[in-house]
Amino acid sequence: MLESKIPSGPIEQQWDKCRFEMKLVNPANRRKHSVIVVGAGLAGAAAAATLGQQGYHVRCFSYHDTPRRAHSIAAQGGINAAKNYRNDGDSIFRLFYDTVKGGDFRAREANVYRLAQVSVNIIDQCVAQGVPFAREYGGLLDTRSFGGVQVQRTFYARGQTGQQLLLGAYQALEEQIAASTVTMHTRTEVLDIVVIEGRARGIVTRHLATGRIECHAADVIVFATGGYGNVFYLSTNAKASNATAIWRAHRRGALFGNPCFTQIHPTCIPKSSEHQSKLTLMSESLRNDGRVWVPKAKNDTRAANDIPENQRDYYLERRYPSFGNLVPRDVASRAAKEVCDEGRGVGPSGQGVYLDFADAISRLGLDNVKEKYGNLFDMYEEITGDNAYNVPMRIFPAVHYTMGGLWVDYHLMTTIPGLFAGGEANFSDHGANRLGASALMQGLADGYFVLPSTIPHYIASTSLEKVDTSHPAFSDAKAGVAQRLQTLLSIKGGRTPDSFHKELGNLMWENCGMARSEQSLRYALSKIPALRDEFWKNLRIVGSGEELNQSLEKANRISDFLELGELMCLDALHRAESCGGHFRLESQTSDGEARRDDENFAFVSAWEWAGLGRDPILHKEALTFDYVHLTQRSYK
Ligand SMILES: Cc1cc2nc3c(=O)[nH]c(=O)nc-3n(C[C@H](O)[C@H](O)[C@H](O)COP(=O)(O)OP(=O)(O)OC[C@H]3O[C@@H](n4cnc5c(N)ncnc54)[C@H](O)[C@@H]3O)c2cc1C
């Protein structure tokens, strides 16, 4: 069932070979084919613009009122590429190596190598679009470091890299919209896909302002719908990010890859109140110059600046001298949790560690630090009231990214032929832990380079019957969507959608968060079905379905989180090893590091939906490592 379609031959030649062997569609025939792209973040906008430019008839869907509001706009720190402009030892192979190792050997080597290869083209593409990457005094593109690597390969635009990249992709998309190759459908949420004779042939949508439910048919569907970190309720993700598109595809037969692999980012502003609905990231780029520490003594309540140097524990520098403050995210998050669990955490809740710029300011000067990170310091001050040029920032790990997603083969096609997935929505390249600045790289690699090569091949090599929305499969799917919304509206119980979401998020964070154990996961698995039952009996939504109704939107998305959360816990339970962002308490080394079990778990978990209340079926894609040899990860 899991045919990964990795091309044969040496890894350096696989993508070129694949591109040459894939079939093409003649330019005059392209306009006869239609592609639906769901999502207009970096991955979706890049794919829609490029396929439009190639001449396909593209429709792009987003629940936002403009592509510019996609979650990608929030990305701060940078985008990796193996350009080696610094001449500091970088190469395509090193980016590939760092990513496989950083992902704790749970990603497919061939995909990761391609990502590293394509990374160099992304920077050229974006520069040509006018993306204002930071430059050095002489005019050359500047780079900085991110976690888990020892070279400076991260290109950036202050702390607004995602915004600038998205504006580039958006302009490319707008150009195609003006050329009528792409039609943009904003404020339109995709609530189901339509599968006809085993192939994805369309979608069912709801217009968020009018409530109108519609069907759209196409030859190919692409989901670039982002990540599902909001299953935890509190995360750094945009509030609206959700799993509905990929979850409904999963229910229609698309296998779900590694659902339990969640990234907990070490540098977020700590939670300050029970009423909070969102967490804010402080970019990893800050760890280039900021030093992480806690007091050596437990329960030390002195102000940070009153704690003398010799009473501070720069625990990352102490434990990981080679990588210091720039260890990968999973390692830094766990280390922060450990010092807080020991009673050495700072701030009112004790759930925080310091990120201190005093040394950087005295070394580089205040102006230089402002120039590099100014907008992040401003954001921090707006939220906390503290001026981080004078006192250290307080940070704590938070849910940030999901490495899991729809299982895809080398062509980024899911197990439903004709349904492709790109960007954070697929599981493909980051294994059990994504390295910083690699999500933007992957989203743009998928959107600008991979999908525009593999989708034409699918079209050229498949005989696609003409299908339109009069096919009964569309009316069935449309009726199913309408029925589900009506059921949600008619429950008229006593609890708001948010109250269910919070409870689910808390269960997930406590039991399937930074650390998981068999006991905690079994506990969550016993609680989630009961919460889901209550949701369907005691939910209250005000308003109707024929108008703008954000309670209805939320409830519908939460109904999917309630199913996905259970699968995440099951996947985590099944994977009785620690790897990357998945830390099983039962599987650690004597010094508290994650202990992987390659003998039993060197595979991708790909889960098949078997119906609600039935055990999902686990398929395994075995992972082989021919180029980066399996070793215990060490950043010491
Ligand atoms: C605060 C923050 C900072 C980050 N900083 C960095 C960084 O510096 N470097 C880095 O590499 N990565 C970073 N990341 C990660 C990165 O931003 C994301 O992984 C990436 O932007 C995801 O892009 P995407 O195109 O896959 O999805 P998104 O940008 O999330 O776009 C999803 C799109 O799908 C649409 N959509 C979703 N579901 C539906 C539906 N059912 N119907 C219709 N439309 C739908 C949405 O409207 C949207 O247009 C950061 C993440 C966060 C949270």
C-alpha cells in the first residue's frame, strides 16, 4: 500500500533522474486540465502561482479573506539554504545530513536530499521576486545560524521572513490571477473531498460569509493547508489554523503519517493566564546571541539582574558545549522542562527560563542588536511590558509545528491518487523534529519546484475521465457536509466550542506534550472519547449556518481535533521509543537524553481510518539510511 516511489540510483541524481523520466504535458494541452489548490500560504500560493504560470486552469481556495493572512505570514526567523555564501563548510550534503540527523532519523533520505538540493533555487527565486532579504554592508545576502547546525545558512528578513516570502509568493499569485490562469476563492473553507473511482476529483466548500455550500470538480487536488498544532488549544500557530481539510481527506482514505510528531518550540513567551487563547513565539534566531540560563539555586526569587554571574546556570552551554544555545528545538525544550521541574524555573509560575542579551549588547553594541532583532524585542515588550534590552526575556516551550501530516510519496501524492499535499500539511521531510528555518524552505520547495513537476506527470500518465459536479458523489458529499453542520447547530446544549477545545488541549498538553508515558497516553485515550461524546451531546452554537458564524466554524474544526487528538495519542503510545519531539519517559538514556530504538521503530507510521470508534490500521514505511548512518544523536 505504501509505495514511496523513491527513484533508483545515487541520491545526488535521484531528483534529476525523476524529473527527466516524468511525463510532460504539452503547453497547448495544459489549459484543458484543472487543478484545485487548497491553501494560499507559502506552499499553496507558490504551487498555485507556478501551476497557473505553466498554463493549467487553477482554482485556489482559502478560508482567509486574502492569501496574505495565511499563517505563513507569522514566520519570523529565516529560511535555510545550502548556498555556502559564508564559505563556512556548508554544502547540499551537509544540509541533508543536518536535517536527517536533526529529525532523529525518522525522515525519508531521498526527500530530504531533494529538499537540500532545491533550497539553493528557492533563494534565487525569492530574490528575483524582490524579497528583501537582509544584506551585509557590501550588499551581499546575509545569513545567520539556527539550531542543530554549525554553519550560518539561514537567510532572513529581520524577524519578518515569513511575511516577506509570503508577499513574494502572493505577488506571483496575483500576477496569475490577473492573467486569469488562477481564480482565487477567499473566505471559502473546504470541508470534504470527493473521491470518484478511487481518485480525488473535487471538493465541497462552505462560504464563511454566506454559509453557501458548493462543489468544485478538478483533475487534481492539492492540500497545502498548514499544520494542526492547535489541537493543543494553546500554540504559537495562527488561531484559525486547523486540521479539517487533511482530517476529512484521512476519513476518505488518505493515510496519516506520524501524527504524534509535534514540535515544542523552546523560546515562546510563557503562558500568563488561564484565559489566554494564544501563545507567542520569540524566534529561534534570538538564540544566535541570547544566552539561556536559570539560577543555580532552587526557588530563587531574586530579579534576574540581581543574580550574580557565578550563581547562574547556563545549562545549554554547560551540557552541550559544541552547540551551546543553538541545540535543536527538541533538546532545548526538554532541557528547559528539566530545570523547571527541578524548581529552578523563573517568573511567577516557575515555568520559564531566561534568554539574556546582556553579553550580546556589550559585544555587538545596542544598535546592532536592535538592527537584527528590533521587531522581536518590541513585540516582547508589547506583550510582557518588559524591556528585554535591560532585563532578560523569559521564555518557555510551547507547541509550534507538526511534523506529522498526510502521508505522501516522493511525488508528494497521498494514498488517494490525485490528492497531493504540500508544506506543513504533509509529513514528508522533517522526521521527528524539524530544524529551525526549514519549514519555509520545505513549503517553498514543495510549492515552487516539486509539485509543479510531479502534478503534470500525474496528469500526463493518467487517463482522467471527464467529471463534473453533477456526479452523484458530489451530491452525496455535499449532503454529508450539510448534515454535519446541521447536527452541530441543532445540539443546543450548554457548552461553548472553546470550552471543549480547551479541555482537549489540556489533555493533549499534559499527556501527549513535551513528555509522554504509556500511563499518560492511556489516560488521554480513556478521556478523549468521553469528551467527544459530550461534545456531540452538549455543544451550544448560537446563530445559524446561513451567515457568518465563527462558533460554527470553530465547532466544526474542533470536532475534527477531537478525532485527530485520539490518533495522536494512539500513535504516541504505539511508538515506545523516544525520538525528536516524541519523548517517551520509559525510553531515555542514563543522562536523560532521548533513547531511540532503531531496531523496532525505524519506520514512518501511516494510519488508515477504519471508522469512528474502530481501531485505525497501522501501516509502516520502513526507513533505510544509506547515506547518513544511524547513530545516537549527540550535540555535546
Ligand atoms: C510563530 C511562528 C513562526 C515561525 N517561524 C518560522 C521561521 O522563521 N522559519 C521557518 O522555516 N518556519 C517558521 N515557522 C513555521 C512556518 O511558518 C509554517 O510551517 C509554514 O508557514 C506553513 O506554511 P503552509 O503554506 O504549509 O501553511 P499556512 O501558511 O498555514 O497556510 C495554510 C493555508 O491553507 C488555508 N486553509 C487551511 N485549511 C483550509 C480549509 N479547510 N479550507 C480552505 N483553506 C484552508 C489557509 O487559509 C491558508 O491559506 C513558524 C511558525 C510559527 C507558528
